[in-house]
Amino acid sequence: MQLDTIVYRSVRMTTPCPAFEGVNALKYADVSARQLIEVTMNEQVQTTPTEPMFDPLSPDFIRDPYPHYERLRTSDPVHLTPLGMFVASRHAEASLVLRDRRFGKDYVERTIRRYGPDIMKEPVFRNMSHLMLQQDPPDHTRLRGLVVKAFTARRVEDMRPRIQQIVDETLDRIIPQDKMDLIEDFAFRLPVTIICDMLGIPPEHREAFYAGSRDSGRVLEPVPMTPDEIKAGNARIAMAQMYFQHLFKQPGDDLTTRLVHAEEDGSKLSNEELTANINLLFVAGHETTVNLIGNGLLALHRNPDQLALLKANPALITNAIEEFLRYDSSVQLTGRVALEDIDDLGGKKIPKGESVLCLLGSANRDPAVYPDRPERLDITRPNVRPLSFGGGIHFCLGAQLARIEAEVAIATLLRRLPDLRLDDAENPEWRPTFVLRGLKKLPASW
């Protein structure tokens, strides 16, 4: 997942945007996100009173990005931001960019342009450079080929009884309390426990992973990391490396052991590749699923007719999960870099080396694909094919696992707690992030 964007105020550069590519973001990264002002090489900026069309960390945008998306789709579907990055908001362009081999990741060069020439010396970024989601072929092909066998449809479906067991045990513990936070107490622990099972992380070590996982996705977020955040990220990487090096020496019937011994065309993963991608599987294996469950439950309770319909007809749960993914995606953005000059993308020329950010949440509500009131939640909607798991060679490996986890979690909750109600469905507390869209908490009682 390429999450290469920077939040900005309403500013217009007086020099061409490509000049900004050379600014060392560490020079201003300790400025708070909402005060961040872009600086060109000669530090000339000019403020403007007009609101930017794409301001993803503004509180209004985080609360409800969809009116902003509609404006982009209607007036400027391939929008050039003041930072020189293109934002694709329609389904046609976003889908094309995700699948077209003229676009790729180019992670190292992109990160150097963003932070400066020495940034890859920082372990947190060097670790990112080894992730399969940041790789282009042939390295991506090699890395994905070693991991994909753990996520076949049959292997994932075989996990269903274990998923059901975890959900039931969680509810057994919580139901006598008459209240809970649906995020912390329910949605969070299921996917973390499942991915720990898969990786062979023993139960006595999992509390540390529960606690440490909250900040592990920070490097994926749009705002440049501050020096303190980079330092903290480096420390997390060092701890992960130490732990996984220990785990590598404790073989078991788990994905970690299979990856240690796996070969693809005679090639094995290096220690850095092993650590980076196992850590990736841990983070990716739970973060978006927590948000899928939370966003889906909120959507149902904001649409009581759909909640009643699902309770009356539980067989609709599979299609409902697809609609939750479409309606309020837990991943709002992914992107690519143009590997060659693109003559026409939605009426814009994309120079080689420039980033195109695909607004998945916007594409999922494009009326050109979903003509029947795309802003409405409809768990019976036909032909729902959301872009929430990306596309092309980087399509999410864990997509089917996330679907099954959400399906079991939500269906079981509705069955066992039919009278559950949210404390405040209209004004929930969202996490202050854009790319990974999810709730900070969702209190409920019964």
C-alpha cells in the first residue's frame, strides 16, 4: 500500500510543485499536523483564503469525507494538489491506476524525495523498503509467492471454527457486564488473536502485541513522521527484530516457520525480509479488520431498517460485508507512482515519477458504478465489488480472512445480543487518521 501524501493547509506554492520534492521533511516534521505549512526550496509561500479540495486531516473531512469526494468526482476527478500529487476520485481512474503496470511503487526513491537523501538509514523506513506491499516486480513477485500459500481459500475457510470460538469466548466474558466498547472489547482482539495464531506467537506474549500494535501503523499515515516518531518507530522495529529472531529459532506448525524455510525458485527470504514481512502480516492482519467490524456496526445502527433486515435474515451477512466495505471503507487511500509518462488519466497528463493517490472510499460511491443511490447503505445491493482491498498485483492477501472474521463477528453479535444499542450513533469518536479510517471507540449497552 503506497500511502504517500502530506496534509496541508490552504497554501499555494509560488514555485513549481516538483521543487517541493527536494525539501527534507524532517526540517518541519515536528510541527503539528494541523499547523503544517509546505516550504519550497526557497521557502516562498503564499497563503490563499480558498479551502483546498483535498484536506484529509481536517476534522470535517475525517468525520465525513464523502461530500468532499463527491465534489472532487464532479468538478476535478483527477485533482492536482498543491504538493504536486494527483488524486483520483472516480472508479474508472482509480481502478486503472491500481491495475496498470505503467504505475508502480518506487518506494525508496519516493521516500528519499519526501524526506531527504539520508532517510533510508532510519530502520523504520529501511524496514518498509523490504515489505512486499512496497515492492515492484520482480522482488514483489518473489516475496508474495512465498506468503500467498498461507492465504488460500481453503486454508482461510478452515480457520472459521477458530474464529467462531474466539468470538463466542469474547462474548461469554463480556455479556454479563451489560456494556462494552465495541472496538476495544470486541472488534480488536479477534483479528489480533487470529494473526498471532497464524504466526505462532504464544499466548503469554500476546498482551505485549496487543498494547504495541496501536501505533504500529503510524508509518503508513499521510502526515510525515516527526523525529520523535521516527525514533519510536526505530525502537519498535528493533524490538520486533529481536523478538522474531528468537521466534525463528522456535520451529512450529505456523506461518513463521514455513516462511523461514520457504524457497521460491531457489531463493529464501533474508532476515530483514523475514522480519519486515512477518511484522507486516501482524499489522495488516488486524488493523483494517478492526475498522471493518467497527464501521460496519456503526453503519447498521445508523440505518435501523438495514439492521432489522439483517437480524430477520442472517443469510444476508455475506453480501452485507461487501456493502460495508463499499459504504465506509476501512482503507480510504492507496497509491502508485507513474513509471513512465502517462498521456491521459482523466484528462490530465501524469509525468513520470509523480504520485497518483487513489481514493478508494470515493471510487466505492461512484454513481457511474453504483447508480442506485450509492450514498445509501443497502445490504441487498447487487454486484457489489468494492475497491477496498486494492487491486492488481497488490490486491490484499488477507481479503478473504478479513471478510470471514467480520462475517462471524457481526453475525454472532447480532444473534447473541439482539438488544444491543449504541450510546451515540450520530456523534462517534473517529481516530484522527485518514488512510486507515476507523473509530477510536464505540460504546454500547444492552
